[in-house]
Amino acid sequence: MSDAIRTERHDGVVEFVLNTPDRGNVVNEEWVAALDAAVAGVGDQDRCVLLRAEGKNFCFGGDVASFEADDPGERLRDLAGRFHEVLLRFDAIEVPVVVAVHGWAAGAGLSMAVIGDVLVAAEGAKFKSAYNSLGFTGDGGITYNLPRRAPWSVTMDLMLSDRIMTAAELHAVGVVSRVIPDDQFPAAARELAAEIAGKSRFAAVEVKRLLRQSLTTAYAEQLEAETAAIAAAAGGGDGREGIAAFLAKRTPEFNR
């Protein structure tokens, strides 16, 4: 099995660690297969996913040198097709996904940066589409996920001008949730993931589901869904423990 993406576990968090720093953690067939294996390994014991990277950069994007072929279009069609099959499975992960970016997130690296539920970035992180400079359009779900996180004009600017944006700039428009000082990264990102994992798994899964559903659901239907979800949460083990802990003025111990 490839170690292009390493899996680690701690405190209810499963980490997907991009693990080819000498190559800028570039996306290729080996990388895609490793991501597929990592996603397949997420289980009921996992309460949060943290996607981060080793080395100086998060991800440089696709392995451009490998695109030079007799038919680069077919080469990219095959790689993007495999990549997207895995991303559909990644997207189906029910627990919260935190993405932690440092250094460069370019091309498919930018696509991966905006695929999770929470994006945190080191102060020195830089984000760049990179596709336009190659005469490409984009993959990795970037044309779906980026405009759902960034204002339309910012998305178009990133995709068309190929400008570089900093963590602070993306935080200002709401794409990045937290900017972390470089000397505290990635420890602070891991602490955030552990904090999320320490809460009720049932509630976290339901919150993620409800928020996603709200993008395409009528108000009345969403209110009904909220009623059903909060009743199920309150009547379950975690909800009962949360009530008891609140009344006893102690920290709740949710099911592990």
C-alpha cells in the first residue's frame, strides 16, 4: 500500500497526512489511490477527520510533468475521473472534516483546501488556482466548492486572473475559518480537530447533515428536520449525558 497519504489516529481524530513533501505532495495516480484507501478506513470510532500535510507546503496540485504525453487530454480525463470518484466518497464522510493548510495550496491543492467543513490556515499560507496559467479549467470539485465558500467575484478572480491570495485575505471573505500563527501550526489545528471530536459524534453528524441539507431545502421542511434531529439528540445517550452534566455543572462525557 502506498504511503503517499499516511493515516494517524488520536483523541477520536483520524488524520489524513499528505506524505510526499519532497514532491510538493502533488496529485498523481499513487496519491489518488492512497486517498481512496484513507477514506475507506474511516469508521464508527472516528469522530473527526483532519486533512493536513508534511513538509513546507500543503499541495502543489497535479503532477504537471506527468501530463506531457501524446494525448494529454486523455491523460487528464483518466486522472481527473479517478480523482473525482474518490472525492465523491470523501464527500460522503459523515463526521466533520477539518482541512489545515500551510505553505502553498495550488491547483488541486486549492481544490482540496475547500473540500472540507472547516478550513484553517497558517499565517504564511498562500492559495492559487494555477489552472488558468496552464490553459486548464479546474478539477477536484473546485468549481463547485469554491463558489459555495467565497463570494462570486473572488472566485472568478482566483480562477481567471490566477492571483495569489493569502490566508488573511481568504479569512476576510469567510473562506478560511481561522488563521493560525506559523509557529503554532499544525499543533493548533490538531487541537481544534480534537476539540470537535470531544463533542457528541451524533450531534456533529446531524449538524453537518442539516447544514448541507439547508442549501436546497425549503424553510418549513428544514424546521421539521431540525425538530426531528434535536428530539433524537436529546433522547439519545449523548443528549441525556449533556443535560445531566449541565445540571451537575461538570464536563459531559459523551459516548466514545
